[in-house]
Amino acid sequence: MKIANDPIMWKELIEGTEVKGLTQNYQFAAPDNAQAPSTEFEGALKLEGTQMGISPDFNTHKVHGKDITFFPDVSLEFFTVDDKYLVPVTQDVIPNGTLEHTRSYWDIVVQPGRVWSNFDQDNDWNRASFPFSLVNRLEGETRIGIAMFLYKEDKVSHVRFQIVAQTGPFDVSGYFNAWGVTKASYKSGGIDNLENHKNVYRRHLENRFPTAPFNELKEKVGAKTLAAFNGATNTAEEKHVLQTGLLYEGVLYRSPCHFAAGPFPYCDEIRYGVWSVTKTAMMNVAMLRLAEKYGRGLLDEKIANYIQIPETQTEWKAVTYLDMANMASGRGATADDPTSYLGDYHRWYLAPSKNEKVTESLDYPRIWEPGTKYNYRDQDAFLLGVALEGFLRSKEGEDASLEQLLKKEVYEPIGIYYAPVNRSIEDNGLSGHPRMDFGYHATLDDLAKIALLYEKRGNWNGKPILNRQLVDSILPKQDPPALALPKGVRNEFGPKYYAMNWHIEPYRSSEGRELYLPNMRGYGGNIVTLMPGHVVGLRMANNLITSDSADFDSTVPQARVGDQLVSFCRDNDQKNNN
């Protein structure tokens, strides 16, 4: 498909000129010589929704009765900061496609963008652009896009947009690019607590890691080793890598985002749908925060004390929080094929509400004794999230929220001020329980901070946040964690394990030390690896054909780069633990 390289003219935006395909992404960005806008943008941008152009086209445009080629009709609230940034009031998931009586399949997540002026070219209008992702609360991927519009006083132009990348798709099974123009209206003002929103965004900017181009590490590790960091062993795998990053000495080195229409201008703002990385970055974080507050005895508690178990399923009453976190509930997919990951899956996957998902999650055959056999199940992770919130409410009251615990007691203290996650879909389309099985939409910076919190042994600026004993059990060491269960697969260095929603993979360093590296892992090839010396490896990808023993699904390529930067023979806790 040919990518246009023509500037997006003000007249095209005013008139809503039809778009025939993708345009180079940089045409949506502020130029280097951009001037400050003549006025602030503050209020609601209402999009009418429209049919998108799409490539490649699908045999059917409907999934679960909704149109995947229709851009959602949504209202987005923005404000400007420092005559430069266009900031959404919320970066949470804005429901649309998962509401009743809507046409589109898509909900939406919006990220901060830019405002500027080119008065000589734009007839006294200001320009604004922002990145966004189309999502669906039942799923875990993001369809990454960028949009642009003009504004002045109380007027806006049409909004032009395009979709240029995605993390691993599931029910919308294909990769696609899309484009279009939609009518818009603007209602200025009406944003509550505006100054607080601005201050939160400024704190967000102040607390981000400094960044540098990934290729600056070439001189330290060698071009060949660095090129292998993304795990791709051929050009087919290479095209499925969206972005890589490495946290080293407090700097986040990251690759550019070369998407379908060229380099993406908002790489540091992208919220990737990381699928099961959520199980670690949200679920394990919440569990270890609760263990810090109320003791590690939580792991031995029975989940049946905090979830309503039907009398016909009394075998669940022996299952502990640790069993669930180790994917060892004893349940299988079906009696005939118990380890089939997707066996009898969709009745749970498509259940919308918290209670419906709990009911479906419990209703699978018991095959093994709890705690004895690793069998990866999203259903168990969903139950664990519900059980953790039940435990929290038993301590802090029925109004206590696991999501607020994460936000106020973990994320904000380490500099994460926005944490969008899919939630269960309740009556009238309302958002319910946070999906900690999958559904987190994270930036590279977010994931690097969460990983560093573990590498600092659960402490941040001298304050204990996560249970230190449990964090220590996960960190890189010569033996697998004592609480881990074998996964039944190997890499070139030995067997892999699973411990408390962490994948554990063996590695032998260049100095000959054998150690086990914990990593977060999500569908499509999303990997975050903890290494000694406060080094964190990150890769976002959308490869759907992976082997558990292949390099693409392994932490080893990331470890080989970290191994060249710091000595893996040095204990992880000897440097800058607080």
C-alpha cells in the first residue's frame, strides 16, 4: 500500500476531505518550527464516528455483533498545558463498543499530544494532534493510532485519524491499518479540578525516566549483540517487533517506533495492550502490597474465604492464594484435554460481568491436586484478582478497591499517575472489577518503573511498598524461587519455572554464572526482564506464532545485552537498593 507524504492542509480538515489511505505519521506531528497556539484548548471534543478505510479488508466486518471497521462516536475531554501539550482528562478506557446500542466494536484510550500554530499556513487556526488506541474491554490488545484537528475559540474542524500498529490481536484476528475523517464538535470549558489535572500531568513529566536512543548502547555491547536484543531470528519475526527498550543506569534506552506509516511521533506516550504482562505488573504487585501491609500469610489463605463458592464445587475450598498465583488451582480446560490453553475458553472470555466471569472460572474440571501442577489459565488469574479484592475489603471495608490500592499505595509513589486497565462490563455498560488477568495498557516507562521497584527489593526512596521477603524470592539468583513450579519446558540452559505470576527462565552469564531471571510475559511476545544491576529489558511485539523454546519467546537475547553492561556475578542487592 502506498503511503502518502503530502502535508495535511487546513482546508482538508475544515472541509472533511475524504482520505484514501495512510499518510506518513510525521505529518500528524508538530514541526520543529511550530509556534505556540493563540488560545488554549479546554473542553470536550465530540466525535461523530465514521466508517474507516481499512487494509487489508476482512471477510466480515462484524465481531460479536459489532462493526470493527467503524470508528467510535465518543466524547474526549482535553486541556492544554504550558502552551504545548494537549492532555486528556482521563487516560482510562472510555467505553463505546462494549456499550449497548452502539455500532462500533471499539472502546478507546487517549494519550497526551501537542498543540501548536502555523498561522501563515492555517488561516489563523491552531493545530492539535494526539495518539490513541482502539481497545475492547473483553480483550487485551491495542490498535495504535494518531489523530489531528484544527481549533480556534469555540470551533473545531473535522478530525483526521489513522491506525498504524497493534499488539497481538485475538477475536479481531487480523492485523490491519485504517484511516478516516470524522465530523467533530467542541464544547469549551466544564473541566472539573482543572488545575489539579494540570499539576498531575506536570508531575508525570517530571518523574519519567530520561531517555536515549537504543542504538547508543552499540559501543558498550557491540552491534551484533544489540541487534539480537529483540529476539527476532528472521525478517518475519522482525516485522512483529513494535518497540524495544532497556533501562540502564537510570536511563531508558528505547528504539524508535517504525509503524506502518513510518516513525511514530509519540513513541513515549504509547499505551501498549500488554496482555498477560498484566498478571505481573498489576496482579503480583497488588498481592505483594497486601502481603507488606498484612503479612505474607496471605499466600496460605484459602480463596474460598473471600469468593462465594457454590456448594457443588467444594473442591475449590482447599485452594490457596499461592496456588492461584502459581497457576496451580488443579483445574484443567476439559477432561479430555486438560492442558489445552484455549480449550472451552470462550464461555469465560466472553462473559461480561464480574459475577458471570467468576461463575465460569470456577466451572472447569479438577484434574490435579491444588499446588502440584502448573497449568496456565487466564480464568485462575481473574479469580485471583477477585479474591485479592475480597481480602482487601475484609481488612479495609466494602468500599476498598484493589485498583485504588495500586494507584495510591504503589503506582503514584513510584511516579506512575495513569494506569488504564480494562474492567468487567456490568449492567448498563458500567465498568466493574479491574481485569488483572489481562487488560493493562502500559507505557514502556510504566513497565520500567514497576520492574525497578522489584529490583529495589520492593522499596522506593527508602519506603517499603512490597513485601521484601517475597520480592527477594523472585529476584535473579542461582536457584529458582523456592515457591516456583516447573513449566515443563526448557531453554538452552535448562528448565523454566513459574512463581507468583512471574515467569522464571535460566541463563548462564558470560562469566559462567548460572542464574534464574524473572520476567513478565504477555501474548504476542511482550516481555519485561529483570536482570542484576538494576537493568531491565523490554520488548513490545505482536507475533502470534511463537514457540516456548524459541528465541523470540525467550529472555535470553535481552540477558545477553544486560550481561555486557553489568556483571551478573554481582548480587542484585549490592547496588542502590533504595
